[in-house]
Amino acid sequence: MIQMGELPEKRLRIADVATAWDCSHQHVRNLIKRGELPAIRIGSLFRIRPDDVVAYENREKCQTDQPRLTASQSETVISTPSGGILSEARDVFRLGQKIGQQQHAR
């Protein structure tokens, strides 16, 4: 609750974040919808704290610093976000189907 004499820090619009990240407005909305980027909803408007944008960027940077795809001469090995390894093309296909089903169930 805002008290007299207090002003909240400047909040960012979805358009501000999308411009800063050079991505679509829908991508930022999807991050908010999935709960990956905290936002305040005011009617139909969303406002995002600058600290939350920085925190998201730092979290993503840490995750992308680790290599996720490796290859050998005989086969392709893909590491999954949960740490598992898929070495067969059909396993990768099945993982894609499973992820697709989970997203449609939301």
C-alpha cells in the first residue's frame, strides 16, 4: 500500500521490456503467464519491476552458460534440462511429443 509521501519505483511496460530485449510483446506476455517473469496486473495492464527484469536476465545467463548440446562422431547426444541424456532420434521425438502434450494441457 502506498503511503502519503512515498512513490513507488518506476514500473516497466511490456513494450519497454520487449524493446530492451528485442523480442515480441507476446514473448514477454508468455513469460509472465508462465510465472517466469513477475508482473503486477492493473486491470488489463501489466507492469514489471526493473529489478525483476534484471533478476530474470541473470537467471537466464546462468542457465545458458552451460552447454546443452554435445555431439560425438558416432551419434548425437542431447542433454535435457533435468540432466538426462537422449542419444536416439526417437527419444528426442518422444520428448518433443511429451512437452507438446504438457503445454496443451495447460
